[in-house]
Amino acid sequence: MSLSDSQAVVSVVAALAIVAGLAGVVVPGLPALPLCWGGVLVWALFGDAGPGRWAVLAAATVVALGGVVVKYLWPGRNLKRTGVPTSSLLAGGLLGLVGFFVIPVVGLPIGFIGGIWGAERLRLGSNQLAWPATVQALKAAGLSMLVEFLAGLVIAVLWVAGLLFA
């Protein structure tokens, strides 16, 4: 295998990890940002991109760590302000995971929404009170996914820039 062949393999492995990471935003069990960052790590360690690869890896590390922090703090702060407890989100997450395997793919949102609504219905004792709390929890979950996806996209863009210019 020539040097260019091995570089192509490293680039393909890195690209697949990044794409899997971006998919991991919506697929349970795939750690989105660690996969995106891991793709850049593999490329930096085994690729022949010159010294710029370390700058790309450093920038990807900052973005990944920042994305993880913001992913939890920003939506969590919004939920705390609206009074939705973490236990409702955990119930939604658990039922969403079960739903994903019971009804492939579409069971995830059905289970997630049903779990949050059920937990809020039990907590608040009323359908009229449970639904607004469920909507707030869904907005927070959507914001968390958006932050994670955008961080993954920034990592992907950094990697492509590293491929082109490093």
C-alpha cells in the first residue's frame, strides 16, 4: 500500500467517524461529539497533514468540550426556570429508548414525548398542566440536539479545512 493509499484510508475512517457522530445526535447509543472528535484525532495521529493537523485537533477539542458543556447547561437552565424536573426528562429518555427498539426509529420520539407527558401528568395531576411542561421539555431537548449537531458540524468543517489547507 502506497503512502497516498494509507492517507486515503485514514481520511475515509475519519470521515466515517464524523458522519457517524453527526448521526449520533438523533440515534441513541452513538456518542455524537466523541465520534466527531475521534475522527479528527485519528486523522491527526495517523494522517500526513503536516503540523497544521495539531491546530485542527486543538480547535476540534475546544469545540467538542464547549459543545458538551453548552449542550447540558443552556437547556438545563431553561428547564430549571420553567420548573420541569430532571426526573421527567429521565422518564422521557427511558421510554424513548424502549420505544426505539419496540417501534424502530419512530418509537424514539413517541416514547420520549409519552414519557415526559406521563411523568408530568403524575407530578402535576392534570392534562392541562402536563402538556405545557412537556412542550418546555421538548424545546429543551431540541435545543440540546441543535447545540450538539452544530458543534459536530463545526468539527467537520475544521477537519475539511485541515484536509484542504494543513
